[in-house]
Amino acid sequence: MSKLYFRYGAMNSGKSTHLMQVAHNYEERGMNVLIIKSSTDKKGGDKLVSRLGVERTVDLLIKKDENVFEKVSNWIELKSNIHCILVDEVQFLESYQIDQLFEIAIIKDIPVICYGLRTDFQMNGFEGSKRLLLIAHSIEEMKTICNCGNKAILNGRKINGRFVFEGEQIAIDNVDDVEYESLCGDCYIKYKHSEVI
């Protein structure tokens, strides 16, 4: 039986780069991968974009109202068998779409490896991530560090170089005039309760 995997980490923990490496590993062995990204992530359009400068075109962009199980089934019917499904920016998917990824792993016996954020810049969970934390067979943290050198677990949002702690949950870096910084808990609280940035 195949499994549903959730690999999460703060911004800049190498999630997209790792996804592309996994895709390369499968393809190097002559296996087919299907790469999926939420259409909510406008950065790169139909491409995965790594902060290291590596890019790769995705196979399916999933909209909020789309049935992932049907889209994957259609892909297999029209294109080819799939040995692994890789999902980037999974936090933007709806809860029911995560359930469909779970069903793909079980019914179609295809491993589904999801990469994304666990929490937003206000320490709230994303819908897709919350569902994955409940039903994924395997959950793995991808680590990165804060500027202070401690392990980063949170995402700080900056506008014009200043940390902000209010606003819409979704704003895409390098698209919506925001940037993000990986923060440890200590630095997050320090910035949240201080006017000095």
C-alpha cells in the first residue's frame, strides 16, 4: 500500500528544491512522476521556483474547486502510469482535496509526497496543512535556521522591510509586495512585541 507523506518546514527550508530532487531521482530510474501545484501560488506561474534558482514546469495546476482524484485519473488515462505524485505549496489546497490525495495513495497505490508550510505569518494553520497533519501516513519536518542561528519554526511577513502581524492569510512573496523570513519562536515574539525591527 502506498502512503500520503507531508514534508513541512518554515520558508526557505528547501521544500521546492527537495521536491525537484525527488522528481529527478525517480526519473533517473526511468519512472514517471506527476508534479502538482496549487494555482493559488502565483509565484512562477506554472513553474516550481526554488530560492536556489532551480525551476521546473508543473504538470497540473489545481484550482480550489477542482477534484484532484479526477484530474490525476484523467492524467493517467491520457498520458501514462505514474510512480509518484509530488505536490508543492500543498497548504493552499482545500481539506477535501487533501482527502482526495489520501484516496489516490490508497486506491491507486501511488505514493503522494506533499511539501508545504504548516503555519502562516500569524501562527495559524493553513487548511491543507491542518488536514495533512491529521491524516498523512508520514509527517516530516524540514529544518532551516533563523537569523539568530536557532531553529526556525515560524514565518515572519515583511512589508517595506518591517514585520507585520495583521493581514490576509495568503500573500505570495515576490508577487504581492511582501517578503518572508524564517524565524525561531524567540525572534518571532520579539518582533511581534517590539517596534524596533
